[in-house]
Amino acid sequence: TSTHLYTIVVLGASGDLAKKKTFPALFGLYKNNYLSHQTRIIGYARTKMDQATFEGHVSKYIKLKSDEDNAALKDFLKLCSYVSGQYDKDADFQNLEVRISEVEKTSGAEARLFYMALPPSVFIPVSESLKKNNYKEGKIIRLIVEKPFGMDLESSRKLARELGALFSEEEIYRIDHYLGKEMVKNLMILRFANAIFGSVWNRHSIDNVQITFKEKIGTEGRGGYFDEFGIIRDVMQNHLLQILTLVAMEPPVSLDAEDVRDEKVKVLRFISPIEKDDVLLGQYGKSEDGKELGYLDDKTVPKGSKTPTYAAATLFINNERWSGVPFVLKCGKALNQQKTEIRIQFKDVVGNLFKSLSRNEIVIRVQPGEAVYVKMMNKEPGLGMKTIISDLDLSYSSRFNDSVIPEAYESLILDALNGDHSNFVRDDELDAAWKIFTPILKTIDEGHIDPVTYPYGSRGPAGVTEFVAKYGYHRGSQE
Ligand code: BG6
């Protein structure tokens, strides 16, 4: 269990994020004995509900696989209680304080974790109320915050200023849940614990890097919300850029959070803002069979919206290691499959000993089905000297007990409880990330780029293959 005993307050406890991610993650930690049984969890939101309804809320998305899980859930629910209140009323936060004090009297908790699972509009009012009413001298305070962290450089800085006036950077944990994913965490080990990878990880050997996020579902149910942001703010500027950072950064001095984050910021600062020519945008229409509706058919989406639901963008890192190597980020909704992967493609072999060669690739599959595989040339078994592209395959499901892989949120909440910032986004890191994307987002927001319509359930907009080819990607015999 964590070093301190906590009271955990989940703000926005009736919302989707809390139900689908926060409570299941807290339960996962509890079940696996990472959360002290003295911990108390208090949900806070506007909706009025009694304890039974709240328990229903907490349990809704918790998957129970055994009788022990059932029993554990019963015990877990005993740690949970609910307080309803507005997000801007001191009296309501004082009410919350009464509950916190009550539970702390019995638990003796010396630390408080406030988990903000809230819409951006109430973010600052809630932070102010917490600071005023629930911030106790002598208690360790930790605040987990969720994206969106602003809309662009300016609004992100404003938010950082306002939040920074209330809580110290030490107390703030900005979540990017991709940093809690097993294969994303594995990047540090793959790169810095393997001599065979370390020495070729640069522009002399690597031709291009592809980082791809594909989702099968569209924006169903949250089109109106999504429309304000678009896929670049929703996925690329945060999740994919974080992956890029870990693929590209220099080795940190140590695994200490500040050493790691110093290197992440440094590599981001070497990236120039994205150019209009280095972007391809798409928006999904109806599926070929007409069964799935297009993005614009969603009543909550403004008519004629040009918001991209697909984006491909190429970034260049202007440092000694990476100069000239394209990093192609691609992400989209309503595509043919669900998949997140990193594909590092090496340069062609020099010489002409063999015909029909495919390039080497290191592929790191983040999800589904965690895997690392290396595409390499091999002799086709049998008589003759034919080459064949083959995989050196480390699929987790066949090599490891992959049921031990935690949910990203479990891993991150545990880090926050332990005061470890390495997998959270630092303020200057966020700033550097926004600098890369803000100019192109402005161009898009002003309607200067028309997204290409692609059918729901397809591989994405026409032109994607040409786009990646333009940046040097060679399609192998297998993909
Ligand atoms: C969220 C985005 O941050 O990440 C969603 O807002 C997206 O649009 C989700 O679906 C993807 O996360 P995961 O863990 O399901 O890959």
C-alpha cells in the first residue's frame, strides 16, 4: 500500500469518467491490496442520491470475475460514501469538509487526494472552493486533474496560472492516461535497457516512425462535446505526443520524475510547430451499408462542422539524434479496427545481394493485445536462397500472464498516492506540447482545411497511403 493513509475525494462522482475509470481503478487497487483498508472514498457531485444509488453508480462498470471479487466489492463499498453539492458554493464544500473530518477521525488519514473528474467549465471554481474549504495545513494534499488542459497555448497558460495560484506544482498530478499503459511504460525499458536497440535508435538507422491510434466507434453520444475539440486535441496533442516523447527523448540522468520530465520537455522543444502541408484531416460520413450514421448526422454537432475526426500529422525533431526523420502521428474515430501501435521503420539495407527485401521494423503494440515484434528478413526454409519477411514476436498473451497487466488508471492513481510524478504531465511539458499544435489548430479552427470525408468503418480518408509514403514509409509485405 501507499506510504500515507488517504481520504480520497472524487469530484464529479456521478459523471462518466468517474464511473467508467476512477471507481473501477480504485476498486482494482483495493482488491489487489494496494489501497489500505483504512482509506475512505467520498464521492461529490451535483446529483442528489442516497447511499444505495451511489453504490450502484460506483459498481456499474466494475467487472467481477469471481466470488472473491464479489466479496471484495462489498467491502470496498463500505469505504465509499457520497455528498452532493454545487460546484461553486462554499456552504456545500464546508459540508464536504464535515464529512471528510468525520471519516478522518476514525481513519486517522494524514493525506487527501482530490480527484477532479470534472468538465472544464467548473474546473477553476471547484479548485478555488477546495482550496478555501478543504485544504488543511499539515495534511498532504494531492490533486489529480484531467484533460482538457485548455484549448491552445494561451488558454492552457491561463488555466495553469489560475491553478498554480491555488496549488503548487508538487501537489498537481495532470493525467494523460496513456502514460499509465503497460506498453507505454515499457518504452523506457525497451530503449534504455537493451544495447541492441539503444545503438540504432537514431537518424542513421531509422527512416521514419509511425504512431497510430485507431478506434472503431465514432463520437456517439458526445458529438457536441467533441466538436469543440476535434481529434487533434482529443488524442494527438496529448496521448500520441506523449508516446512520441518517450520514443524520442534522450536517456534521462535517472528515473527520478524530474530527470525524466526534463528530458521530455527538452525533446518537445526541438520540435517545430506543425506545417499545414504536413497534415491530412478527415471526417467520417455514413458507413458503406448506411447503418452507421455520419458525424454530421449527430444532432448535437453543428451543421457543416469541419471538425476533424481523423488526423495525420508529421513532426520533425530538429536535434542531432532525429534531424530529418519524420514522426507520423495518425489518429481517428469510426475506423475499421481498434489499434494503437508504434512502428519504427529502419532504412534500406545497403547493397544488392538479395532481391525483394522488406525493411526492418520494431512494432510496439500498445493495444489490444500488448506485443513487441521485430520484422526481419529470414531465409525461407527449404532449398534455395529466398528471403522472407518474418516476425520475432513477443506477444504478451503467449509469453506472460497478461491478466496481471493493470488498467492505466490503476497504475496512475497508485503513482499519485505514492507521490511519484514521473508519469504525469509537468506544466512546462504541457506548454511545449501546445506550442507545437497551436498554430495548426488555429488554421483548422478558422476553417482553412477541409476534412476529407471517409466512410464509417473504413481505413480512413483517401490519401492516407500517399501521405505516409510521402514521409518515407514503405509498406511491407505484411502490415
Ligand atoms: C480519451 C479520448 O482521452 O482517450 C477519447 O478523449 C478516446 O476520445 C480515449 O476514446 C481512448 O482511450 P483508450 O484507453 O480507450 O485507448
